[in-house]
Amino acid sequence: MIGDLEGRLESLERRHKRMKADCERRTRKLQTTLDTTSAQAREEAYRTQHFYAAALSDLLNDLLDDLERIPPDVDAALVRIRRLLAGERPAA
């Protein structure tokens, strides 16, 4: 009976060791996936920020052009501002 119990214990210990190694492999794989996804999210956030900064710069340059005309085209500048406030997005 003791030999049977020792055999079962050894079997359980081997199984536990395999399961632990499998768990560690999965953990490493998940960490790699998480790292990759985080890097992609950072890159996407940077690109989005860059896009909106460029769009804002274009808008401000257009407003500046309207206001530097002689005579200044205040109405056109106000139309641009009102469109933005109404939620219209400038063309990309």
C-alpha cells in the first residue's frame, strides 16, 4: 500500500511539474502578447495625436489666412469656427 501511495505521489509530482512548466510558458506568451499590444496601442495613440495636431495646425493656418487678408475675411473665419463648434470635422 505504501509503494502504491509513493507511486501515486511521484505521478502527481510529475504532473504538477508539467502543469507548472506549461503555466510558466503560457504566462510568458501572454506577457509577450501584452507587451506587443501595449506597444501597438502607444504607437496608435501617437499617430492619432499627430493627426489631430496636424489638423489643428491646418485649421489655424486657414483661420490666419482668412484674418490676414485685406480686408480680413472675418465671416469666413467665424464660419469655420462655428462648424467646428457644431461638431463638423475638417476634411483629412
